[in-house]
Amino acid sequence: MDLLTPGLGLLAWTALLIIPLIIGLFLVFKIWKREDFDQTTKLLWTIVIIFAPILGFILFLIFGRKQKIISIK
């Protein structure tokens, strides 16, 4: 098998590396654009996203998003 010939395995590994990188960059950009986070919170979220992109993405979806408050009358 020629190492330069791309196969399905190479494509899968590339996707596993590229997709979390793109998601991580998007989240870091989104975090630093937010007005409601202070600098420390932005830095902590950035560190989490850099060192654990998939876990950081899930944690940000659970804890970091803006919560909409719905009042029940």
C-alpha cells in the first residue's frame, strides 16, 4: 500500500483531527466576543477548549451558553 495514496482511513483520521480544531477555533472566537464574560472567565474557557476540544465543546454547551429566562405568569 502506498502511503501517499489517500484512503478512507486517512480521511477519517484527518476528519478526527480537523473537525475538533475548527470547532475549537469557532468557540474561542465566540467566547472572546461575548460581553457578559469577564477576562478570567474567557481565559478559563479558552484553556478548556484548547486542552480538551470535544469535552470543552460539550461543557460550553451545558454551562457556558447564555440562558434564556422565561417567566411563567
